[in-house]
Amino acid sequence: MMGKTISEKILSEKTGKDLYARDFGFARVDKAMVHDITGPLAIQGMREITGNGKVWDSSRVIMLFDHQVPADSIIAAENQKMLREFAKEQGILNYDVYEGICHQIMVEKGHVLPGELVVGGDSHTCTYGALGAFATGIGSTDMAAVLALGRLWFKVPETIRFEIYGKLQKRVVSKDVVLKLIGIVGADGATYCACEFAGETIEKMDMAQRLTMCNMAIEMGGKTGIIEPDRVVEEYLKEIYPEYRLEDGLKSDEDAVYKQKITLDVADLEPQVAVPHRVDNVKPVSEVTGIKADQVFIGSCTNGRYEDLKIAAEILKGETVAKDTRVIVIPASRGEYVKALKEGLIEIFIEAGALVEFPCCGPCMGGAFGLIAGGEVSVSTSNRNFIGRQGSPEGKIYLVSPATAAATALYGEIVDPRAV
């Protein structure tokens, strides 16, 4: 019998069939995440399917608001009101506006476990693959079907295995690694593929860095990003579930068939920057040094965790941000905010002249605050630099790591954080 990838194993188990890449299966969903942007249409569709009936399993649906928080328009307020009423009616756990960004909360609160099939109404649901789950974003119509039936058709994706080795230099982190990979593969180079990250460099990454890697799998077209669960994942989950023990065997077989294998030595990797207006338009920082930054954004589901904030705070401690550069810091969740607060990181940011906001998506979705004007430049730790993503379509967005963002905030222009 031919070996399987971890993604093939998970989807085979959820369909009860022996599936391989390009096979189809009607899979059982373990968890479904609903948020304030795509949720209303999904609920409308579910009601059309069920005739105003119940969701398939209210204990497996998690709701929260993060894209328009607090509500930034009457329409947003009405949508959130409807979602609150639906959650009460259905007995669904609703974190509402109080906890933070959906992708951080799903893992932080223990809603994702290795080997699970998790769907969410947001493209960056692939983040959860850092725990060894098959996690993917779906549209509102598909979510309507999941809410009604608890199942969804899947085509088992082919897998691209990225084997990363070498010790990263100081202030070169997983964001730089994944940007480099996106630059190599291209924005559509992994379309509908499972992006499997492996190798000694990945094994040494903590959960925060792994979450960043999987978060950006969608930026190369991936159906999901996934990392084989190990002791790092087990220890992370033990903080939530003290009795948790990782089961053996949840990994790709040695004779599994891959669409492609890509190997990267990161020992000499310098910080990477995705320049406007494509995530795969990636250059080493040495080629973009000196570009003036009107705004620096440190946060998002990609780089808003405590570990990311700590990297930035170490650079900004005792310093003042550049006079003509606005700096916005947004922790990914209330929990991460509190950790940063207790460690004195928030004080460092405030004393440096940054604006520290409540946990939400903020500028990343062109939201209610933190937008840039025409001709302005945003240097951001988020995941997309599309035209208009953070405000004016005449603005420009450069994607960087927390270290590069903090160094840029200090000098008012893009600089190599290793030189700071």
C-alpha cells in the first residue's frame, strides 16, 4: 500500500475512506469558525437549507468578531446584533468582541487539536495547521452547508513539502522564511496544495513562529499549511489541557507521494520584504533599505502574538519612534495583550510613541482605523499588500517581520534589523 501524507491521512479518517491526492470525499468537520464578515451570509444560507432549524452540532461551532471591532458602521452593528441573537438561539459559544482575532483565539482557547478537520469563514484559517490539523478557509455558501450538515465535500490536495534547514541569524524569523518561500513558489504556485513545512529549522520553531508559517500558506495559493505535530505542540496544548497526550503516527509516511519537494538552507537568509503590490514580489531587505515609512503596523493574525511583540519591544526599548512615522501596535488577542502588559512590553511601545490598540484585525482589512492616504507607505507585519488593503489604492504596503518593522519604526525608513 502506498504511503500517505499527513493531509491524506486526516481526510481519509474524516471520510472513512482510503483517500489519496485528487480523490474526493464527503468529510466530517470537527470545528467550524464563524466571524463577523462572512457569518451573516452563511447563517442566511443555513436557514434556507434547514428551514430555520438547528446547526448540526452547536458545541462544534465557534463565533467571534474581529474584522469590524468595535462596529464601525450601522451595517456592521446590525450584522453583529444578528450574529449575537443567532448564537443565543443556537447555543453557540460566542466570544463576541472581547477576545481578539479569530485565528489566534481558535488555537489559544484549545478549539483546534492535531488530526482534526477545521474550517473557517476566512482564508487564513490555514493558520491552525501549525498544530497538525487540516484547516482551511471556506466561503459563506460552503459554511452554510457545514452549519446545516456538519460535512463538506473535499478534493484531497496534492502536497508540496518544504524542507527547511540551517540556523537562522539573530532577528531573522519565520516570517522571513515564509516570505522567501512565497517568493520562490509564487502567489499561485501552490494552488489547492497542502503546504507541508518540515526540516530541522521548523522543528526548532516555537508555536508562534509555526503559526506564522502556516498562516501565510494561502499567500502561495495553498489549501492549507501544515506541520507534523511534535513535542512543541504537545507542550502548547498541555497548557490548555493538562492531561493532553499526543498520539503517535500523525505524520507523513516516508514513502508518501508529493507533488514537489522544495529544500531551503536559511543559514545565510537575510530579512525579507514583500514589496507592492504582490506578496510574492519578495526582495532581501538590503535591496529596499532606505524606503521612507509613513506608518508601521505591528500586529495581525500573522504577527500579533506575544513573541512577535517581544521581538519588536527589544528593539524599541528606551528609544523613540521616528518623528514622521506613525506606529500602530495591535496584540492578536486579549490574552496576548495581558502577557505583553505584565512583561512591560506595552509600556515600552507607549513610551516609544506607538499607539497600542485593542485586539482586532485593525488596518489589515482596511478597517475603521489605521488607514493610509494616497502616496503613503505602510510597513506592516500582516499578510497581504494588495492595492487598497490598508486604505488608499494609491498607498503602498511592504510586508516584513516584527524585527524589521520595529527597526523601521525607529529610523522612519526600512532598515535591516540586524544592524540596529
